[in-house]
Amino acid sequence: MTIKSLALASALALLPAAAQAAEPTAADAKAFVADAEAQLSAYSDKAQRVFWVNATYITDDTDAMAADAGAEGTLLQVKLAKEAAKFNTVTGLDADTARKLFLLRQAIVLPAPDAPGAAKELAEIATRLQSTYGKGKGTARGKDVVGNDLEALMGTERDPKVLQEMWESWHAVGKPMAGDYARLVEIANAGAKELGFADTGAMWRAGYDMPAADFEKLIDRLLAEVQPLYTDLHCYTRTKLNEKYGDAVQAKTGPIRADLLGNMWAQEWASIYDVVAPKGAGDVGYDIGELLVSKQMGPIEMVKAGENFYSSLGFAPLPATFWTRSQFTKPADREVVCHASAWDIDNKDDLRIKMCIKVNSTDFVTIHHELGHNYYQRAYNKQSLLYLNSANDGFHEAIGDFAALNVTPEYLVKVGLLDQAKVPDASRDIGLLLRQAMEKVPGMPWTALVDKWRWGVFSGATKPADYNKAWTDLRLKYQGIVPPVPRPADAFDPGAKYHIPGNTPYARYFLARILQFQFYEAACKQAGWKGPLHRCSIYGDKAVGTRLNAMLEMGMSKPWPEALKAFTGSDQMSGKSMLAYFAPLHTWLKQQNKGQKCGW
Ligand code: X8Z
Ligand code: ZN
């Protein structure tokens, strides 16, 4: 309870009994919450199916249906949030009712104001943005390429002219979204204000069991912990890119050209490991994509391998319907949203993933990521509706990534993907760590800046005319990267990243990068691992699985520090585990960078 509502509550206590009669009681609040959960549950069962069909079969009709369902959900959530606020001054609430009332008031991604038609307009815009992204195409060597294929091609193409073409053509997908996005911000902010928040960003930041302002500080503190490692990786990578492409393409100093890093958004750089690998020790001896191809594994076998990891920890196999209802590969005959996601259609056991799987190392990791969502969803399915979520949204994103950290060479031998004779010895550790760092570390500044941009947009500090400039400025400030070509005045580059048109808050991925290393270090400790951290795999350890499940089962029922403590013994998020994992590499990077002017 806030100080303000406490004062109000004690003032009310002085009023004569008759004047208090209309005031709701703690019992009223509890009954209201139960009814709200029933309403949300009925809505969710229906709407999830509509959203699934829309995402896996984009047409004007399914767009219209999804927009209808979206509007209905927003109206319901906002109505319940406003009703929940009527209990703000009630005293004597039990902890669960108080927590659920707060969740009802805060946990809406895009609220709409009461104004007639606002929820409908907001849902139509949101659906249009997501479908525009889903249908987006770019070009490579003059040929049209769909987003999902272009993403993969960014990892293998090495001709800077073609890379530039792919980057530029894909970023044009965002352009038509700019007006819609500005309007969406206006409507959602009006909705957030009616619910008592300064703006939509403030509402998002309020969802972490701490004051919103403290959350912003937490992100900055965690980023400051890991940014020195990023700066050294950036410095080393820039040198290697300069050696490969020459001064005209990549200068020795200053920022890196965004299209040279093997990923459309420069968020994971592992695809260009071959460009940065140190001579000799850089040959880590295997590539997961090549192993999968040589074992003739297709998308389904890859998902089975992911399931097998979780089964080895004691988790029950995925339900039969998972295999018949999921979308594993891109259908040939229709538009779909390829961006990977995990679904729990009925909040019971109708678990599914939606992917356009390619047989490569990136998608092998993404499968573990998505399955982490599914096992989490299933673990908390006994909780009541408002607790059907992770401790905070970063936890949901971290579980599958934590699982994928256990994909070590020794693990690959155990599951029959790698020959024992090919296991890289300790002399290859720097190579292994460098490849993993290229995958994980660039995500730190990136995952922090996406919502820094949105927070600025929602607060009004960034005006529509400056949307793109603010994006490019943040990319330079935090990632030290620049677009390969000057951006046109009407560009809307944020629209070329799924989570902006998809309206998925992104700070969760920042937290997940921190948390996955904390989970991993704790799990390895529980397993009694004594070697270098990055060589540990908890594959097959049922005791660790039981303890992990105990955290997952809690869902959102307790503040996240309690959930974190249940598994790791600590109630603080910290970058220390990640830094410990990469410590030998960081020392090595500093040696390599001697004499360089690092930074940008
Ligand atoms: O969006 C995702 C997942 C779906 S929840 C594939 N990720 C972020 C991204 O792709 O930008 C996972 C890593 C970060
Ligand atoms: Zn995810």
C-alpha cells in the first residue's frame, strides 16, 4: 500500500459507520478478483485460438478477427483495471488479493482510453503493424527475399555490397509503419493516463516488484557491469572486420558498420565467428549446423533433441498435440509470422511453438529457447489465472537460453551428435568462449536500448519527427554501430525489428541475458561441477531439474526475488555470473586489443 492510500484509509476510519457503508471491504476485493480471473480466463481461451490462426495464416479476414479479439481483450482488461482501482484504499487485504489487484491495474501492454472506438482503433493498428512485418520482404542481389530467409542470409553473405542491399531493403519494411506507430503511442498513452500512470513506458516499468524509477536504475547498473566486456569484444571484432574488408568498408577506429556483423540488427554476432576466429586456437572443431546436416536431422529431429534435454532433467514429455498443432516450418502457400514464439493455448497443456525452422545452429538454440517457455507454462499451470506467468518477464525468456548454455561439446557427444575424438580440448577454450561471446554479449547493449527508445517515445521526450534519429543515436551510443547508408528522412528503422510492430516489451531479453548465466552458474554448483564454467552441462541431472521446477511452478505468485532465491540462493540480479563465465576470454581480449584505441 502507498503512503497516500494509507493516509486515506486512516482518515476513513474516523468517519461515522454510516458514511463508510458504501466502502468496499477486503472480502469484496477478494470476490472481485475471483470474478475478474474467471472473465479473463474465458476471454483468453477464445482469443488465443484467434491469435494463433492469425499468426499462422495472415489474411485480411484473420487480421480483422484478430483485431476484434484484441479490442475485446483491451476493453475487458481496462474495465477490470479501473474496477480494481476502486479497492486501492481497502485495508486488511490478504497478500494474494493485493498482488492480484496490482497485476490487474498494471499488466496491460497497450491500454486504451474509454473514448468510444479507441480500443478498436488501437487493436486495428496493432494487428496491421504485426501483419505488415510478417509479410515484409527485402532483396538480395536484386531478388525478393522474405524476412525469415533474409535474416539467415545476413549470417552467411560476406559481400559488403550485398549485405548493404539486404540491410537497406529490409529496413524499408518499417517505413509505412511510422504514422501508425505514432498514433498507437497516442492512444496507449491516453489509456495509461486513465489508469494512473504517467505514460505507457512508466506502466511497463512498474511491473518488476519495485518502483518504476528503481527499475530504470537497475537496468543501467547491470549494463554498466557488463559493458566493458562488450567494448573489448567490439574493439577486437572491429579490428578483424577491418583486416577482412579494408579501410573503405570498415575503418580501424570508430563505430562498426551494422550490416557486417552477421545479423540484421547486430544483436548476435556468432554467424561471423569465422571472420574473428583467432588463428589455430580458433578452430573449435565443430559447428552445430554442420553436425545437424551431417546427421541428416530435420526440423522435427531438432525439436526432439530439445525435448530430450528437458526430459533428461525429469520434465514430462511434450503432449501429443504439441507435435500435431505446432508450426515448425514455413508453410509454402501462405503468409505467416515467422518470428519464433511459444504458446499455451488453453493454459493447461495445449502447448505449441510457432517457428520457421532452418537446420542451423541459431535455430537449434532458438528451439531450446521456445521450449523453455513451454515447460515454464506447463509448470505453473496449476496457479490461478493472474499468476500464469513467470516471476518477471525476464525469467520467461531466460529458461530456454539457460538450457541452451548446457549444449557443450561433451553434451553433444552424449546425445550422439559429436564424435568423442572431435571434442575440442582445453587449448580451444578461447575459441569456444569467443564464439559464445559473439552470440551473447552484443545482446547486452542492444536489449537495453530497444526499450530505452520506446520509453523515450512513450514519455514524449522523443517526438515522432525524431523517432528514427533517436533510434540511430541509441544504436551508436550503446552498440557503437552505424547504418551502412545514411537514413532517409522518412525512415522508420525500429519498425524493421519484430518487437516494435509486435508490441512486445524488450527489457525482458536484457534481464534474461543476465538471469540465464545466474541460473546456469547456480545449476552447475548444485550439480557439483568443478571445471571451467563454460564446460558444464547439467544434462541428465534430475536433482537440478526438481529444483528448477520448484521455481517454475511458482509462476508469478511471488515477487521475483523470492523465485530467484528459490533456485539460485540469491535474491539479486547480477552480471557477475556472466562475467565469471567469460572471464578467461575477457583477459585474452584485453591482450589482443593492446595498442588499440577501443570505444567509438
Ligand atoms: O524474440 C525472441 C524469441 C521469441 S520470445 C525468439 N528473442 C529476442 C529476439 O529475437 O530479438 C530471443 C532473443 C531476443
Ligand atoms: Zn522468448
